[in-house]
Amino acid sequence: MVKGVEKKPKNLPVEEDSDEEIPDLEEAFELPHPVELPDEESLEVALLQREFEAAELDQLRASVPIFRSLYERRNTLIESKLKQHDFWSRVFCSAPKDILDAFTTNDVHIVSSLLRSFHVERMSVDEKGQSGDPRDLKFVFEFARGGEDVKDDNIWFAGEGETLRLEKKFYWRKQITKVHGHHRQMWEGLVSEPVRIPWKEGADPTKGLLDAACDLFEAEKKTVAKTGKRITGAERTSLPEYEKLVTELEKVKSEISDAEEGEGDDDSTEQVKLSFFNWFGYRGRDITAEESAAAMKEDGERWAKLAKGEDADDEECTGHDDDEDDDEEDDGSEGMDDAEVYTDGEELAFALADELWPKALPYFNESFEEDEDDDDDEDIDEAGLSEFLKKFGSGEGADDDDDEEFDGIEEVEEQPPKKKARKTA
């Protein structure tokens, strides 16, 4: 028994007929005390956790070449035999909830009817799986845009050519800034550049937000080309493209908030939900590869000192007061959070790469299982209606009044329908 923990919970479950209130399970136990580890033990935990994370990264990197050959074989199978069965449309429509939640009704229509190919590559890992960051990701989507088979479905994509190829790259970057010269603030995560999508007039599911994000990014690049230096936060927020994007984004967020608070019906809530295609506008932070490499080197040296028991000559800082802003280095990130058109971009990228991409075959198979279940439901419905008609439509156990007979059938037809499988192209 751990010291400081009671042998029994404060409140035990009560009988079903009892009037006593069943307590929250978390309130039934007390945590051991003290609630904070001493500095020495805390450092040992942090150092060991860092080793675990490094080992997991090495394991992922080493696995990349193994899976590359398997993905190539899978792609050959898809192109030769499964493409005609709408492979990737079925996979996306059978995706787990955290991925499906990213799609609006319009997004589902686009993916189910026009998506022809999808690919994920851990692009920075070498052929032997010995170097390169496996968290760097490249996504390639190919949508049907022209041709007789999609002339009625493609009310979305503009431009020439039968296929629209969209490629979005994510890079894992680290950034360290200093506050008051010695406090460290560290950020790490995926960064990306926005990718413009050619929409037909009036058919943009992002409501202009993706174009606005691309316009801001291009305006920032022009500023950098003019000054020869990285753009500062102040320069970014003074751009007219920034003001336009933030204004439009706040407008959409306000509509979403109103709908979630019940000021709109279910249909209106769906209409103001952020589109999956906003994800192509995700940026994260403005961090170059050189800045990230320098930050990783600095962080590695710091941990090496701590492992040897040496003083790191700085303090980790997770946040600071507003009055310290003037003493903080300008890391170029000012205003980026307010202009982010898809705040969960990193989470969705990892969900697609770690869940959907490697498990595409099982999700494809599941889509057919749903279709079979749907057929069974329809058979049951038809059998039930047949029995109803035999019993009541023929006059057995029912009045001879034709109106009452008709009303009974109408009630059966108005019952909620069975759940249908998601439609695919």
C-alpha cells in the first residue's frame, strides 16, 4: 500500500435501490502526497522520457523502408484491380470518427465522387531508414476534374486537365526564443505552406478562407524579398491581406459559435462548419529549416549538460506575463494564431498518416461490410412490410374502412429509416 493512500475509497458503490448518490470515481481515491517531485527525481524522469521518445523516433525511421515496398505493392493492386471499385473514396468514407468529423457534407460529396488517388510519404527518411525526420510528411491527393465520367459530378474544381493534383508538405520544426535573455521558450511541431485550390465560381467550400491564407503567404514572401530579412510579426499584422483574412475568419467562427449555441438548426450548423479543404491552408509557425536545426542543436547540448549534472545556464519557461513582451525575442510568429485557417492541421495530418494511410485495406473492406449490413436491413424492412400487408391489407384483424387501412400503411412508411451506409462514387 502506497503511503498516503487510504485503504478504501471514500465512497463505495451503493445498491441500485438505494437513495444515496453514486460518487464520481475520481473523487473516490486520494492521490499520494507530496504532489510534486523533488528536482533531482523530476530531472531523471525527464531524461529517461527523452530517451523513450528518441527510441520511438528511431523505430519509426527504421520502419519506413520496410513499409515503402508494401505500399508500392498495395498501390499496384489498387491501380490494377481496386480503383474501379472507388478504393480511396470508400477508405475515406469508412475512416475513424476523428477524421470524418473534419468533413462537411460538401467535402464528403467531393471526396466520394471525385477522389481518385491518395498518397502519404515520409519524405525526409533515406532509403535505408538511417537518417531524416520521419515526422516530415508529404500528402498527395488526385481528384478527377474532367472527362465524361465526372462531367456531372465536378461542380467544384476549375482549370484544365482531367486530373487535379494537390500536394501539401509538412515539416517538423523546433524554435527556441529567449525572454529576458535567459528564460527559454520552446515550440515544436509541424509547419507547412498553404496550397491554393482552383475552385469554380461560387463553389469554394472554404468560403474564401483558403484563398485569403494563400494571399497572405504570398504577400509575406514579397515583403521578405523586398527587405532581404525574415518578416517580423509587426510587418505581418500590418499587411492588408492579414486584416482581410482575420476579418473573414472571425466572421466564420462567429457563425459557427452561433450555430453551436442553438441559434441555428442542424442544417445551418453543418453549413458553417470549417471545411476539410481549409486544412490545405494550415501553416503552424514561420520557422526555417536552418532555424530549426540550430534550435535542435542547442536543445541537444542543453540536455547533454543536464545529463552530466552540469548547469544549463538557463531556465525553462512555458509562459510569461504580458509586461515581459517587450523583452521577448521577435520569433516572427506574432499574429499567426489569429490567421490560422485550420488550427487542428497538425492533428489531422498525423491522423491521416498514422491511421488512415497504413490501414487503408481494412477500411476498404469495412466499407463493403457496411453495404452488406445495409442490404440485410432493407431485406428485413421489406419482409416486415410484407407481413403487415398480409395481416392488415387483406382485412385480417382490421376494419373494412379503406381509409383506416391506408392510414396504417402510412404510419409504417413514416417510421425513421434504417441507418444507411455512407455513399461512395
